[in-house]
Amino acid sequence: MPPADVGATSPQPTTDASPADPVPAPVAQPDVSADPGATQGPGLAESLLGPSVNQHPAKRPGKPVLTEAEAAAAEDAAVAAVYREMFRPKHNPGRFHILARAQYSIGSSFGNTSLSGRTGGAQVDLGQSFNFIGYALTLRGEGGTIDFGPTGRSQMTGLLGGGPTLTLGRLGFLQRGYLDFRVGYDFFFAPTRERLLEGGVERLPAMLPHGPRAQLNLGLLLSPDRSRKLFHGVGLGLGYQVLVGSFRGDLPPSQFLQFALHYSGG
């Protein structure tokens, strides 16, 4: 029997598709050159800086560039908004408020009537403050000498009393400081005496003067903080008091200019 051909191979099955078999459609490949980002997510720069980082500068959304003054104004407005919400919350709670003043007053009369003098003492306002208004009861005590009368020998030696007061409430809080304006009407008990020509004094019935008052207090807050419910401050004050008359005795209309150091809490 002749030997098998060494180079011969076993027949292999043909893989040619017959004309009757269906030909699969070619799979479309994305055009990477047209849109490189079509097959991958946003890059690191786009994730951090936004989608406009990969756009041509001419196609990026326009954003105005702030000047130095505009940037500073925007920063100030943001800070003011923070303090406004801290000082004047939207639910507008009524909070206890106290103002204590140590003051010195200089008095004089209107026209040609004789009245002059100086007093010193303390004033305390106790009340409640809201976002845009407040009220208080004022208590005041001052001692000194106020000469009045045709001969200038009658003297008031003090003013004790007080009255109702209206305030700006928390509207006067301005970031780390405040400007507090107050108006009120006072009723006083004033001990009175007469200086005698031969020396000595004679006690007279006390007078009951009364009149309007206006005061302006400016100060700095001590460590303003968002967690605080009461804010504390110290500062200087000016005031103007008018005594329009007296329920007892003959007191000419007079005016008093006040200078004060004060503490404010509320």
C-alpha cells in the first residue's frame, strides 16, 4: 500500500457564505475626529471649571468683569445683608432693651427771663425693641443748682422723674456699631429753695416741671456674634431737653443741652 502523502492535510470546512445566507450590516463607528467628547465623559478641567472651559472664547457665555469699586460694593452689600438678618430677623421678635446714661446738663432760658444752671446724674431706659420701633420707660435723677426767678434767688436743686420714650428699635444697628435716636416726654419733681438776702436759704414747695426730650446715642457693639440674642455696646450721647412749664409754681420755659456716656444692651 503506498504511503500517505506527508504534506497532505485533512479537508477543512469551507466558511464562505452561500448566496442565500444574510450578510450582517456593518456597525457604524463614531466619528471621533468630529466630536472627541462623544465617547467619553467630561474631563477634569470641564468638571472643575464648567463646560465653557472647552469652548472657544468667542462662543463662551459673556460674563461682565467687575471693576475694583464694583467688587468692593458687592462685598459690602453681602456683609450688610448678613448683619441685617442677624440684627433684624424676619420673625421680628420683641427683645428686652436697656440704656443707661451718665450725663451732664447745662440749662438756660428762652428770651430775657433769668434761668441758668448745671445738673449731673443718671438716666435709665427700660423697654422692648422690635425691628423698626421700640418703647421704654425712662427714669432719671439729676442733682445740681438751677437758678431762676426775677431776682435769680430761687433755685431748683435737682430733677427726679421720667416718662415714656419711643426709639428706633433695632433699626439703628449698623454692622459693628449703632445709631440710636430717642424721643420722649418727662415729668419731674424738683426740690426748690430761696436764697435769703441776710444769708441762708428757705425751703419752698417743690416744683413739677415737664417737657419733651430728644436724645442721640452713638456707639460700638462689643463682639457682635450670630449666636447672641442680646447685643451690648458703649458710646457717647447728646440730648436736648425742653421744660415748657411747671404744674406748680412759676417756672419760665427753659432748655437743657446734655452730654453723656452710655451703655446699651438689647
